[in-house]
Amino acid sequence: MKPKTLAALLLASALTAVTASAQPAPFNSTGVTMGHWHIVSKDVEANKKLFRAMGGKLFMPGGNPIIMFPGLYINLNLGTEKGDGGTQGSVINHVGFIVDNVQKRAAQWKAAGVTVLPGNNNRLDQAFVETPDGVRMEILEDKTQSMPIRNEHVHLFLTEAEIPKAQAWYAKTFGGTTAIRNDAPVVNLPGVQIRFTKADAPQTPTRGRVLDHIGFDVKDHAAFVKTLQAAGIKLDEPVRKAPNGSTLTYITDPWGTRIEIIERAPLGPEVI
């Protein structure tokens, strides 16, 4: 094979790998997949360093930093929101990744300067990481998975009476399937599991916290918005186009979780 031909093939392969790695999980029959967490970072560079040390890839669409993990984008800045208060105490108590080996990945991250907290009751298949701003991330283990890390869950804390209502709402609104995990209700969606745990009192809404909102990517924004409105769900703001070409709006679930609905424009090249 000629050197130029080989070089072209290698370049095409690299570009294909980057493109594939930047894709979310496939859309479900409702046209929904997990999209992103939106963090109001007080120190964007510190957050970039942490997430890249954990295996995230950096993109800069429109000059705004986005970290990509399999099944998840993480936005690191958000307009004029203040980002007061970490996840604990809000409706989204924490979010979660799953890795192939907790102890192996924890050792790698510690070597890169990440503070890794032990699992509950010193469990070896669980750990926690917190961003400098207070976004708590649970790290769980699946030794059968082929990738080092992927997005896994968003964990909502609600009063007991509201949990079945929330499970039904998420399943209906986003086309998820209901299930039970560790004797607790969950909703499975492409790229993420929504989990629910009992809280003694209603928690603070997410808007204005460090983790201001989560987002779902949709295949057809106009059609999905019509479905939301037909179900009586009000938009927090009119549908708009972002400078990079994405189409978006927001809703808020009945328990205070702010949710972005976005038809996402391409991210562009990874920043190496």
C-alpha cells in the first residue's frame, strides 16, 4: 500500500472514531436519547481538567466547552446563572457513571489529580467524585463493559408519595420503560437510567444550582414539542435557535428538575 493511501486511511479511521465517539445512545421510538448535564462552573478550567482526567473528550462548538463521554455531553458554562449550591439538597441529588473497574479507574484518576472518595461502607465496586462546584457523581462498576467509562444514571430525591408519580411521568413523557432496581423504581431511557430515592421533604429545584438542568436530545424538535404541549406540559420559554444551529427549549418537571429539550447541531472536531 502506498504511504499516501495508508495515511489517508488512517486519517479517515481517526475521524470516524471521533465522530462515532461523539454520538449519544440511539434514539428510542419516541425520538429521545440522553443528552447532557449543564453545569454552571465557577472554574471552567478546573472542571475541564477533572472530566478530561476521567476520560472525557473536549469539544468547543461556538467557543463553548463541552465534555463528551459515551452517552453524555457535559456543558460547563451557562449564561448569567449563578450556580449556587451543589447537587445534594436539590431534586437531582447526584448523577452517575459506570466503569469497567472502579479500583483501576480510581487509581488512574488519583494519579491525574482527581480526588476520589470511597464507596459507601467501603464498597470496592463504588466510589464518588465531586466537581469543584459540588456536583456529586457516583461511580459504579460493570466488569463486562468494553469501554472504560460511560454515563449511567440521574438520581432524583423525592418524597415517598411523589415517586410513583415521577416514575410514570418520565416514562410517559420521554418514552421510557419502568423497572425495579435494588427494590427501587427506575425509568430506563437510551443512555441513562432515571432513579428515585425517598427524601423526607421536598428538595430544592435545580434551576440556579451548579447542576442547573439535564437535557434530552430529540430527533424531531417540532414534533416532540407538539407532543409535550398535547400532554399539557408547558414550555418554560419559546423554542429558539442557538448560534451553533441547535434548536432548543426548556420544561420543568412537576418536582423542580429543569430539563432542556434539544435537537443538537454537530459538535465539530474534538480538541486534542
